[in-house]
Amino acid sequence: MDKKYTIKDIAKLAGVSKGTVDRVLHKRGKVSPATLDKINEVLNVINYEPNLIARNLKNNKIYRICVVLPDPEIDPYWLPCLNGINESIKEFKAYNVVITNHFFNPESTKSFIKANEVIITQSPDAVLLAPLFHKETLEVIKQYNEQNIIVSSFNNQVESNYIKSFVGQDLHKSGRVAASLMNLIVPQGQIAIIHIDESLKNAVHMQEKEKGFRNYFEEKSNPDFSISTLKLKFSNIETQFNTFLDKNPDLKGVFITTSKSYQIASLISKAKDKQIKLIGYDLIYKNVDYLNQGFIHFLIHQNQKQQVCLGISTLVEHFLYSKAIPEKILLPIDIINVENASFYVS
């Protein structure tokens, strides 16, 4: 096994005092060029790596990471993220890393802006952000950059030089996967892409999923399919969707770009004369329930807990080990049906 060299060992090999080695390793005080050469030669031979964690603890350096995400009580999709954050808090507490979560209302840009304004006043070392609103995200990350606060993002990708890293799925390919599944279960007919409760213009994640979905069918050039887009608000989903059904009696498939597939599955379950295939996202309880009942046919699992855990750990490793933060970490696109859902739901 490789020997773990102490300062005493290095001093003995270099023929200098422990205090001199300590000054070199921790860059405190001056030593002569000849002495520095001796110590560096030893360090190179033994391939010495300093214990960065111990150094940070000794220097009482505390790193602060803020995680910004939608309130799980408003949107249960984010609940696994909260579980992941709490696990990370426990895991890294002993290493002088303080992790805090900050919630915003996923239906309010003002709430998003306010949450980030509060964080800026706290001057953390890094922020892990779920950039739900594109326009507002670009503005807040600019402010973070001006204060030398590292920003990483997860779940939704935003193109910006101010964002250090992204953890999540390739949303365009995710849309293509959904389209390929739809192509398997719907031989022909009309397909609706449904966006629920968010402003499509300001939601890049929904745009990318739709682009990927449409791109797949455009490449097929199959005249047996027609695709339309429907944007729904929670306040009148039932009325709007039923009106859409009345006007489009040949609807055969529905692709939901958010975690709210259950809202459409509930309406489809009441339309006994309709045979509509539904593909959506995420393993929240209501979605899995309708999956098991047969009203949702596939769910794409985005693994939001792993996203936030990886986002936090890459920041922690950067601070403790001086590791480079990866520009992008793409997670697998997991396809869930009634046969394998139990393996993913605890």
C-alpha cells in the first residue's frame, strides 16, 4: 500500500526542520530557494498530496452553498430534491460545509426573484439553482457573477457563461424518446403536446421537450400523424381539455411536458369512449397511480433527487479538494411503465 507521508517524514527526507516544511506546504513565510528546491524534490518523488479537508478544518473555513428550488408543498415533483438536500446536509456537515435550501413559488416570477435577492444579501460561496423562469434566471445569475458567487444549475439547462455547471437530462433527446414511445403505441392519428401551468415562452425546458418530440416525427415524414400544441392553466384544465376533445375526436395520443400528467389522465379516465395513449414525466404518487390503472402508458423519470445531490457534491468537492467543476453532467433517460415502476418507487 502507498505510504501516507507526514510533515515529519518529508522534513527528514529533505534534511530540513518540520517548521520549514510546514511553511512551504501552507505557503506561510519565506524559505531559501535552495531549501525550497530540496523540499519540492522530495514532494515530487513521493507524489505528495495534501489533506485539503484537514487543512480547511484547521483553518476554520466554512463554505456556504444555497440551493434554490420550487416549494415542494406547491409542486410535489420537487419533494425528492428536498430529501436529497437533507441527506447532503448530514453528509457534509462535518467538513465545514453549510447547505441551506430556499424555496420559491413555481407559479410566481416575483417569488423567484425575491428568493434570489435574499441569497445575494447572504453572500454564499455557491448557489445551486433550478432555473424555472428563463428571463429572470439570466438576470439573477448575472448578479451572482458580479459578487463572485459560483452558480450551478440543475433540472433545466440555461445557456449562459455565468453558469458553471449543469446537472440533468438532455431535454431535447428526452422529447425524442417520448416521441419514439408514442410512435410504438399509436399507429396513426392526432397527437397533442400539452403544457400545463407554466408560461411556455419563459420555460425553456418545455420548449426543448416539444422540439425534440416534433423533430422525431418530422424526420419520419409520416403523413399518418398530425401534432398540435395545447397550453392549459390549472384553473380551467377540465373545461379546456374537454373542449379540445370535442373539437378533435380523432385524438389518439397525448404528451405532457411537465410532471402533471395525472391531471389529464383523470379526465381521460372519465371519457369512456376514448382510447387515448398518454406519455408524461416523473414518478410522483398521482402519476404512478394512473400508470398502474392503465391511463398513463409511460413516464420518463428525471431522477430529480440524484440531480440535486450531484449538483451539491460537485461544488463540495471543488471547495474541499480543488476539483474542477464539470461543465455538464447528463443523467440517463429512464423509461418507466407499469412493469418496472415498483423498482423506482420506494
